[in-house]
Amino acid sequence: MLARVNLDSACEVGCTQCADSTGACLSCKSGFSQDQNDQKTCNPDPQITSTGTTCPELAFSNGTSCQPCASPCQSCSGGTSNDCTACVQGQYMLNGVCVKANSDGVCEGTSLIADNNKKACDACRVKCTTCKIPNFSIASLASQAQCTSCVPGTFLSNGACVDACPSGTFVSSQDNMSCLCTYYSFLEYHILLLTFFVSYSMRFKLWYLFRVSHFLPYLFQLESARFQWHMFCCLLLS
């Protein structure tokens, strides 16, 4: 059975195709070679001058000698900022250029997020059109990204895009795109509870109401606790 394959947007920098199951790189871009100790990684090929000298990191070969890379590049194939093959810490590869990320982990001038493992700008998860990484730092993981907007036909719920709003939430009438917590005031909640109780009692005759009347204080306490839990869940979802 053939393994599913991702295109380069889902792979490490320098990798054109990788396996879904393991992330192992199946082919590297021109100028890159697979790391012998990490099959997910493609490393830039060393820069070698015509005299056989291997250029150090942060330098490239112009043919006869080694020259410094542009300042954002950790490695490069030429002397401009468009020739980066890897970026210094705190900057991320985007179409051969190293860019910074803002405090939400979004690469400058894009809707892509900064992936510290790939050291590159990457797309948000499936169904998200934009996303962010709260309290972003160089230690943040791409898996911590939260959706901030969704593709049409899906709804934003607690940082994820879902096909339908979860139980206890409803689609916002303001944007028709996000899920909001169903909210009842304490009085509204117990009016609904009383209406249900009376309807239920009438269905099973009034003697049932008399028999369970001494349980009403306990029922009220139970439903009050359920109401408080419902409000707590609403805060978590908001």
C-alpha cells in the first residue's frame, strides 16, 4: 500500500515531498540533501569554491572565494536577502526570503503562521483561513495555533473550525460564522425548569406532583449547580 504524500507546504524546509505517516522527506529541493540522522530534514548543500574550499556557515561561494550571506540568512546560495536557504533564529523562510513574525506568530505581510520546527512560514490547519499562536515565542509549537476565521460553511468554536456548533452553543446572528454559548439568566433558566416540571406532572396526574413535592428543594439545589456549571462552560467557550 502506497503512503500518502504531502506537498512541500506541509514538509520541512528544503523538502518537496514527504510521507503523511512519518513526515520523512521523499525528495529534497535542488541544492539540498537529506540529513543522514533525520529523514524529515533536508540540509542546504555546502558551498564550495572552485579551489575546493568549503565555505563556513553564513557564507556562500561566488566561485573563487567565500562571501558573507545577507544578514537574515543562516545559510545562502548568493549574496542577497532573496538567496537564503535557511534563516537565523527568530526569522522564518518564505519563498526564499527570511521574514519576522508578530506577537501572534503570524509571518509579516501574510496570513501564514511561523513554524519554529520548520523555521518557515506555514499554512493554518485545515478549514482555517487565518490563525494565531497565543503568546508566541521561539519556543511555541505550530500545533498551538488557534483558528481566528474559517472557510465558508464552517464555524469558529473555541479556536477551531467545525462543521456544526457544539451542543450548548449556537451560530452568532452577528457574523453567522462563530459559535456562541447558549445563555439563560438564572430566572429564565428556572422558569423553563418549572414549565417543564408542571408539564411533566400534568402528564402523569397531579398525585405525582404531591408525591415528589418534598424533593423540590433538593431538585432546586441540583439544577442551581447545573446552571453554575453551564455558565462556567460558557466562559471556557467564550
